[in-house]
Amino acid sequence: MGNMKEKANTKIDLLSLSMDELGSFLEKAGEQKYRAKQIIRWLAKGIKDIDEMTDLSKDLRRMLKETSYIEKLEVWERYKSKIDGTVKYIFKLSDGNIIESVLMQYKFGNTACISSQIGCKMGCKFCASAPLGFVRNLSAGEMLDQILAIIKDSGLTIRNIVIMGIGEPLDNYENVLKFIRNVNMADGLNIGYRHITISTCGLVEKIKELAKEKIPINLSVSLHAPNDEKRQKIMPIGKIYSIDKIIEVCKIYTEETKRRITFEYALIDGFNDTRQDARELASRIKGMLCHVNLIPLNTVEGVNLKTANRQKAEIFKKELENYNIPVTIRRELGADIEAACGQLRRRVIGR
């Protein structure tokens, strides 16, 4: 249980525990292991007060209050898009840090986009998370509570989860993996693995580890350039991992999980949006079990990059289709409230 978040007084966050960890925790305290399922069910309902777990004995509730706590985010601010109804949540964590999450409503189900870190180390030039730097990883409980808080506030059922908010999920590998397993628990929120997507800038070793887990989640890889020279100009991680290495490990991932890879590609005007760029990208990924998501670059304060126009996007799309590569141009949601791709950021209270 070394990865679970603990307060200074060593109390354990119940939301960060797996079923097995919670069962072991109860057994060591002299309680029945089956009580773990009861507790998980209460947590999935968004209960924050242990005394509200009414099917537990008073002695068990007293023990839990003495030894544990339940992570609780505070909705600091909330913004709703006038264009498409997307809701951006600004959450205040128990230590005072601020993160952002997004609720998006689609025909195929409500989707929560959550953060995995406070800030980000990756430094991508087009991303709002980069300038404020990195503070710390989020615990599995803090990630789960973003979902619970959105459900409670909106009154909606969440069907899909994308870990595409603030941070690089695979840089917080163990906590993210625990969150995924916890949110999938039948006695918890019971969200299917195939309804969960991790977005990464391409941490090759971590993608290899994830492939070995054989969990059929969706993997989305941010390429944003057709070659290493261009990628390194906008994504510092490109100096560590070449596109060829990323594509090689993506092929391993598809073989192990039987899930297709989504390659994210933000179209930047005059930089990576030409026919030649499209052909070069196609030559690298043709024949793969993959899909390309073309993203209109969203406005980020202090970033002097502009999105390619719709005409260029359509031409780029057609070029990829000529190589039989499945491709879509993403419909951006929440742009008027800075809730679209690349616009979420770690905030400092008062700014």
C-alpha cells in the first residue's frame, strides 16, 4: 500500500485503496474482509462521512474514522459552455492545489476528462499546463474523486473516462493504473475498461509496461508532427523518444491488447499541415491498427501558434485516407470556456 496517499497523521485515504488492499487493511484491524465490498459501494455513491455507512457496525465506523479518511475535492469554480453545454470544473484539493476537469456530453454517453497530475513536466509548446510547471502526482483517490464530484454536481451518469486533463498519465503510472482498476470494480462505479482512454505524449517504457498489463483500455498518443525534427520543436519529449520508437511500441500495444491506437495530431498553421506532412505521417503508420484524430489547435494565452483552417484540415484528412488510414477531424467542445484540448492548466488561487 506504499503508493496510497497518506495525510501527515498517517490516516489512509479509502478512495485510493484497491479491493484487496481494503480487505487486508480490515483484516489487520480484526474485521471481516467482506466488509470491503460494503465500503466500496458506499464510496461509489459519493459518501464522504463514514458515519453514513449505515450497514457497518459502530465499532467498525469508529475504527475507520480513527485510521482513515475519504478524499474530498471542493468545486472551486464551474463554467458551462454556451455553445455545446460542456462543463469545466475547477477543483480545490485538500492541500489547497487547484486542478481542472471537464464533463462532455455526447450521443454515445457522458464523458469525464480528468487530470492525473498537478502541473506537467513535459513542456509541450502548445499546452496550457506547461508554463506553470509541475507540483506533484495525484493519488488514485484524487482521480476517482474527480469522477464522483462530477457525478454529484451534474446528476449525470458517467459512461466514459479520458485521462487527458492536466499532466502526463504515464508519468504517474502506478496511481493511474490503480485508479483504472478501482473505477472498473463491479462494486464501485463499474466503468468498463473499453470506456477508458489514457492520453500520452509517448513514454515508450511505460507504454511497454502498460501493454504487459493486457488491460483493454484505449491508448491515445500525441504525435503532432510527421518527423522528429518538427516534433522536437514543439514537444521536448521528442528529444528522448523518436517517432519510430513510439510507433514500434504502439504496435506492441495493439498486439497485446487488440485495441487500436489513436494518434492525436494538432494541426498548426504553416508548421505541420501540408500535403507532404500528411504523406510523411501516412508512410509511418500505414497498415497499423490505428486511427488519426486531427485536432484544431486551441488558443492558449502566451502561445504564438495558430490552428490550420478547415480547408487545410480537410486536405490533410483526404491525404491520409488515400493511404487507407481511418481519420476524423475532432469536434472541439468547450472552447469558449477554455475546456478544449490543451487548454486545461494548473491554477494558482487568485489568478
